[in-house]
Amino acid sequence: MSARVLVVDDQEPNVRLLEAKLKAEYFEVVTAFSGPEAIERTVSDQPDVILLDVMMPGMDGFETCRRLKADRRTRHIPVIIVTALDQPEDRVRGLEAGADDFLTKPVDNLPLFARIRSLLRLKELLDELRLREENAEERGLSVAEDAPELVDDARVLIVAGEERVIRHISAKLPDSLHVDSEISPELAVRQAADGYDLVLVDLTTRAYDALRTCARIRSNNETRNLPIIAIVDPDEVARSVRALDLGVNDIVNRPIDRGELNARLRTQLRRKRYADTLRERLEDSLEMAVTDPLTELSNRRYISSRLQQAAMMVTAGEMPASVLIADLDHFKRVNDTYGHEAGDAVLVEFANRLRRQLRAIDLAGRFGGEEFVVLMPEASISDARTGAERLRAAINGAPFLLPENGGALDVTVSIGVAQILPGEDVDAVMRRADHALYRAKAAGRNKVVVESGASRAA
């Protein structure tokens, strides 16, 4: 796994040493010798990982990290603080400044490269989500917001082989968290899928192979993105490296320092909330791309694509399907007499009543203005006629209430029905359904007319 790494240190020998190690592993290396230069290079070069020294004149590494994490252009780039400082309070200070990890010089190559690989995998995932988010923003489908920082209400699962170990770990966690625990590795893998925000796994247990538990949590579709913090013995370097390679997000050494554990936990929870927010906004953007904003039915583009799929399935002999085109009668009068706000209220209520009349497999969409289309898979012409009559009765069955005590309005709908014929394209069936709708209008409105043959498709 190659990547661009920014090495920041005011001492050139230190920079050259790390540069040589990284280039030997085929990483591309860029360098900076001060905090301000590091910020400038990060913005211009967009590295994949930053290795940042602390003891620098002027702007130290803590302040540099804080500024990088405060800038939307650079906050997504992982930062590993690499320093001679080795006290727990130094690690906590670095993590609270936004660093993703804190390594003490001299740095062992194995944990350094394992940590870089781990952070690169995470960054690849976040970069993909960010790219989709940016593309959605460019199309006006999403509004960028900062990720929520609140992590006090998070649910945490502790997995350890002994109750005394669970009690010891629990005592190190803030009271504001919702903490559960599990001794059985099999039950822990299943329980992790129950809406937890983070899992703490004790890798020092001799009761079972805790690395396998981590691997199973990471490979499960429901917990693939769940942060895992592993508690390890500092002398078991190979085990820590293996955990990171398996997908563990972070490592805490025994004996557990309360401040460091909670700082690492907050980092993982903030990152998870950020990723969750990106995913939710992406889902919202996709929903907006296929949904009519007023009625929340499918929009014309989406229902047209589904009609095309249905036509192909009918031609292949996989199922019958029918189409309804519904048009509100005299809708222009509503807008002219009561205003567009009243017209919008009528359209929304019509959509609500339409939803209630649909089968689970039916799909309704707003085709434009006051015209709606319903695709009825697995529906014969008789089934479609029955569904259309049910809809017509539901619209005519009760007055529509107008906004702001505007009274009530009787509304009716005319519906044209056509069954998709084998070999028929979407345009042809829509023309037949539209012709049936025209006949319903000409016959006095508030009617359902079925167009059953192909002769009208020409």
C-alpha cells in the first residue's frame, strides 16, 4: 500500500531518517521543517498521512495539529505525532489536539508502518465518502455540514475474558457512556451488531483468541465500519501489528492510562460520527435525486427507468405489468381561485391518499404538474382497473382541506389504464394510457378508462 507521506521535523537528520525508512517501503515522501510550512504543504500537496514532530520552535506540533484539524481542507488527513516526549500527559495532549496516534522516538519500523497502513485504509474509505459528498454538493443535492462532535451518549461494548478485567476497563471510562460487556467471543460478535458505536477488545486474554474476535467483527457486514480499540501488552509488538493489519482502529497499552484511553476513544467516536454523517447525507442525496420534493413520490426520471425495466421483464415473459396515468380534474382552477399554496396542499394530500391505495410492490411517481403515474408490476388489466377505481373512490370520497382554515374542496381524478404488451416500449404504453386518460376526461371526468389494445400505440 503506497501513499504520500508528509514528514515534519525541525531537525534535518530526523527528517532524512524517516524519509529513508518510508522510501524503502515505496512511500512517496514530502518534507517540512516547521509548523507553518507543514500547514502550507498539507494544503498544497494533500498528503495521505502526516508524521509530525512536537518540539519545534515557534509553532509546536500540538498547535500545528490543532490548526490542521480545524481546517476543512485538511482535517480529514491522519496525523501521527512522532516525538521524544513519552509521558502519558504528552500522549493525551497530542490526541486531544486531534492526532490519530502518538509514537515515541526512536520509532520501531513495524508499528510505524502498521499504523500508517491502518490509517490509510480508513482514509481511503473516508475519501470515497467525501468525494461522493462533494459530487452531490456540486449537483445541489446535499448541504455540507460539520460532523457532530457530541460523543458522550455513545454505546460502548467491552469484550474481555474475565469479569475483573471488564470491571477494571469500565472504571476507566466516563460515566456518560452507555457501557455493556461480554465474555463469550461468539456472543460478542453478535452483540456488536446491536447498534454500538465502539468496541473495546482485550487482546491480553488467554481464554480465547481475541484477534479472531476482532477479525470476525471487522468481516461482518453489520459491523464492518464499527471502530475497534484493542488493549494490548506493550511487549507484544507483533500482536499489536497483527491487530492493526486485521482492521483494529487503535491500540491502548497496558497498564491502561485513563486519560489516554478516553482521548483515543473520543478520537474514534468523532471519526465514526463524521463517517456516519457522510453516509447519511449521501443516502439523503440519492433519495433527493429520485424523489419529487413536494409530494415525496418518485420523480419522473426514476419512474421512467422503472417503467423501462418493467417493459423488458414483460417482453421476457417474466411477469405482466400495467400502468395508470392519473390527472387531477380542473386543477388549474384550484391554483387560480385559491392560490398556489392551496394547490400544493392538494397535490400533497393526493399523494398521501395515493400511497394508501398502493400495493407494496406498486410504484407511484409525479410525472409533472398534476399528472401522476403508477407502475403496477404483476398486475393484469383487470387488477389495474380495480386499483384505479379504488384510487378514484379514495380521492372523491372526502373533501381536501385547504391550508390556514381555507375550508375544504371537493377533488376528483381521471385515470387512464393500460397493460404493458410484450415487445412494447415505454413510449408506446404511455401513449395508450394517456389516450385512455383523454377519453376519461372527455367522458365527464372522475372516471377510469382502460386502453386494452395495441392499435392506439401507433
